Amino acid sequence: MSANGKLAANFDRDKLLNQIKGAYARAPYFPQTFSLLEQIMRHEDNNLFRFLHHSIVKTCQHLGIATGIRISSSVAIDHGLKNQDKVLALCKEVGASTYVNAVGGMELYSKERFREKGIDLKFIQSKPFEYEQFGEAFVPWLSIVDVMMFNPLDIIRTGISHNYELV
């Protein structure tokens, strides 16, 4: 991928799909997961944002995640704002009472600043989720692709809705 907002000129969709096939062809949920990955990879838009947005939307549909996804640039705020100020402006504009960020952002945001604006700031921390991987020692936190290759959708959906804590 390149920094100019486009997929790298040498991005080879078929090569990546073949690498995934080579790694996961024997996985129990390979057929349905690979079908999803083909839909994602075959997306013809070379704009990096639109390609990634499409992949997120398709993955959410596959997993039954119905949360609405809004593109922040379509929200009427001062887009010159940065970091926490931009997030606070986005929250205010959409009427959010709670903002949930990945736990890695704990140092980026101040619960006090959010509280001053009437917004409850939470951080989501995934709990360990262990599953069988070709009978080998479990390797955690690989990717959603790995999770989907080795687990039925109902188990993944249960994990998504219960296997975390808000801090």
C-alpha cells in the first residue's frame, strides 16, 4: 500500500489470495471465509480508503455486525482539528454520549476532557480468544481472517458481543 492514498501499483490481488489459500486451504471454515476474501480483494477501486472501507463493510456484513459506519469526513466539523479535539467535535456533532476507543489509545485521550463535554470515554479491551489452529500450539492475536478460518460464525458472533471489557 502506498502513502498517496492509492493501492500500491504492484499490489497483486491474485498473489495475496493464493498466499491465503496456501496458508488456510485446510482450515475448517476456509470455503466461506475465502469467498468473503475474494469479494474484498476483487473490489476494483484502487483508492486505499475506499478499498479498506469496502473490506470493513463486507466483513461486518459477513459477521452480522449491524453497527452503522459513518465516514468522519462527511460529518460537518472543522476538519482542521486534530487528535482528541477532532474526536470531541465529531462526538458533539453526532450527539454521542459515549465514545469507545481501542485500549491502545488510553494515553491519547483524557477521560476528564471527555467528561467536561458530557461524553463518557471508554476503552475496549479484548479478552483472550483461543481456538484450534491445525492442532499446533495456539498463536494469539493473528487476524480476523485467522479467526474466521477456524471458527463457525455463531462462535465468532458470541465472541464479538461478549469477549471484551470496557475500561
